[in-house]
Amino acid sequence: MQSYQEQEVSLHRLLQLSAATPDYVQVKPRGFRAILQSTVEFLEAHNIQANLLVKLPVGEAWNEDVSRYSQGLASPHRVFRFVRLDSAPPPSGSKDVVLPLSTDHTWRGDYFVVVQSETFAAMVVAHRLQPLSATALSESKRPTPEAQQPPEADDEDDGSSPMEEASAARSSYLSVCCSVNPDLVATVVSAICHQVNQSATADADTDLATLTQQWAQIRAAQTLTPAYLTLVDRWLNWQITRQEHLRQSASTYRRQALGMSNLSTQNEVLLNTLRLKDDFLNTVGQELRTPLTTIKTALTLLDSPHLKPPQRQRYKEMISHECDRQSALISGVLNLLQMETTSVSQTQLDPLNLAEVVPPVVSTYQPLAAEKGIMLAYTIPRHVPAVSCPGSWLRQIMIHLLNNSLKYTLSGGRVWVTARSTSNYAEIEVRDTGIGISASDLPRIFDHFYRGRNLPPDETEGAGLGLTIVQQLLLYCGGTVVARSQPEEGTTIAVRLPLHHG
């Protein structure tokens, strides 16, 4: 390989051509700054007195860790800062030694922190990746991710020309090499000294001589002693510990983000529940007000001295009808409130045999069906497996379904109750030949206070909560309900209950 003096290459290229051929990783400027911070903190934590050879981007944020470390250094150890002759000077009052670098393009985009001590050597070398040229970008079908990335806020200027700064803004990655190999560190230090020699001024000769002399002394004393190897081990453990800390921090932030997301979801669900409850209470108020208004109007008319007997009888029936309607509404609301305040955990889901519960409920409604001229029958096979549902809940479900079927079925019609089972559930089907439900109304039949249209004559209008109660009861025991209907052809309500598994 040619010597460094024979080829003016970047520090990045020099390390690639060295015998050690170190590995590089691509990081964002923020990642490079974190590596620098970790290196300085390691030196401080283990009280390592060393010379630092530093070239960093311009900016207080980039140099604050090195400046803090330099304040604790004892002679003869110092911080040597390498800057271009055309770049901004270091902060006034600094005790660091400033050494000039050539103004040519050889080391533009190269940054480093080299640690020199008798017991430890380390280096962090970075090179700003060059973006694709404008021609390459135009010819490329898809620009690389590096070329697409916007410049980071912490990618500080290194004294480049305006044209170079614009070029650097299109690249937001650095290629970084970290090493504790003394021979590799020596290669870098020799290259740095050579670069300073190329552009040293008379004022810098003394500082360069001091650096060269100290480095010769340190290099002579630097051997792979147990103390040196111990610091290398500590360096590795330090990096592992830092990575674990970062992993734990990332995991904590991820959990916090998930927690915030869950809280946001729960808050949305809570707000939606509150809105539904508000709507429910408003509807209850309106439903209660309607019969009361009708009753009050009828009572006022009954006081008229000129009221004829047929009209008086009609107003009395109106009052009775509205009282029944209000009683049904109050009973339905109380049933819903009772279900909401009684949790599933408080209800014992014992095995329930359909053949023991459904037939008695159907038999109770057969006299009413016969009085209306409706045939009511059931077929409940005894081999249907037991289901997980409280008996009182299933009876209430059947009462509401039979009430609806008999209410909307005309004289001469039929109502059947059947049951069957599959490997996952048992199904109870209540089918009638009633007036049916239109396709537009079918999705709404389980809503609060929904009442079907075209109620047959002489039928009392209900509260519109029967199917809502059925759906809620099935929800609590893990069941479902499905409705199918055609106008003038009847309605089928299928209730599916989970099988009991011990």
C-alpha cells in the first residue's frame, strides 16, 4: 500500500486502505453525537487522563462534552483541536491547543476524537457521506434514502463553502468507525500530524512539536498490559451497558406510547358511552312525556259538561291505553338498568336444558294465541345440549320474542318455536307469518324505543325495548340474535346460545 505522504486521501479512505480495515456503520448526526458523548463520559467515569485530538463540526452542542472533559485535565494532558484556516475560531478563553489544517478538500467532511494515554487508546472517526450528484439523481429512477432525507437540525457546519454546504444538506448520514486498536490509533495520529505539517504556521510549530513529542512518549509506553486490557474490557462493557439502557428506555417509551394510545381509545369509548346515555335519557324523557300529555288532555276533556257518553268512554279508554304504555316503558327501562348494574360475574352460568325452560313459556302463551286465532306450537328436541345461560334470562328472552310474534301476527296466522344445535352453539328460532318488517326498518329493530309500523288494530303499542333487552341479555351470556323478515311474509328471530362446557 502506498504511504500516506504519497497519496493525499481522506481520513476515511486512509482507514479503509489500512491493514486493519475497520468496519464502518452509517448513523445520523444525532447518533454520531451520542457516540462522542458516550466516549467522553467513559473517560470521565474511569478518571482517564489523556490527550484528545479533536475535529468536530462547528457549534457549541458538538463541543460541549469535550470542553467539559478538558477542564478536568492535568498537565501535560491537553485537548488539541484541529481546524481549517478558513473556519471559525474556537470560543475565546479556551485552554485547548488549536492546530491548523489545510484549506484544500482533502479532509472536508472528516471528523474525529482520538484518545491518547499511556494506559488506553481509542478513536471515533466519522466521514460525512456524499450525496448523489444532480445528474445521478436525474438519471436514477429512485433516489437513495440518504439523498431523500432532509438535513437534520443538529448537522452543524464544518466550515465548508456555501456550495458544499448545499451539497451536504442533501446527505444526513455519517459513516462512523470506532476502535481501541493501538496500531490503528497510531495510523490516524500519524496522518493527523502529517496534515498539520502541510499547513502549519510559525505559531503552530511549537504546539505541533509538543503533540509529536507527547505522542512518541505515549506510544513508547503503550503496551498491551493487564491494565490496558482491563480498560478495553471496561470500554466494551460500557458500550453494552449503554445499549441496554437505550433498549430499556426505548421499551419504556414504547409502553408509554401504547399506554397513551390505550388511554385515548378508552377516553373515546367513555365519551361515546356518555353520549349514548345522554341520548337514552333524552329519549326516555320524551317517551314519558308523550303519554302524560295525552292523559292530561283527556282528563281536561272529561271535565266538559257537554261531553256525550260515547266520547267520555273513548277518553277513558285513551287514558287506560296510555297508562299501560307508560307502565310498559317504565318496566322496560328498569329492566335495562338492572341488567347494567348486575355484572356477568355476579350471575351463575349453570348448564341449562332448553327442553325444560322453553316449552313451559310457550304453553303459557297458547291460550292468548288461541283467543287471537293464532296457531302456536313448538318443537324442542331433548338431545339438544345444555347451554350457558341463566334460566330467568332465557325465560325473559322467550317472553319478549313471543309477545312480538303474537302482536304482529293476524288471526289465522301461525307461530313456531324450534331448536337445534351445532358443535359450537344451540339455536332457538321463533318464526311467524305476521306482517313482516321492511328492509329499511330491519337494521333498527334492536334500537332503544324502536316500534314497528302498521301495528294491527286493537293492539297496545309497547315501549320499544323488548328486542333491546333480548340483545343485551344475549350479550351478557355470550350469545347472539339475528332477524330475518319480508313484508307480508313474516319474521324469523334466531337466538344462538353458547354450549355449556363443564
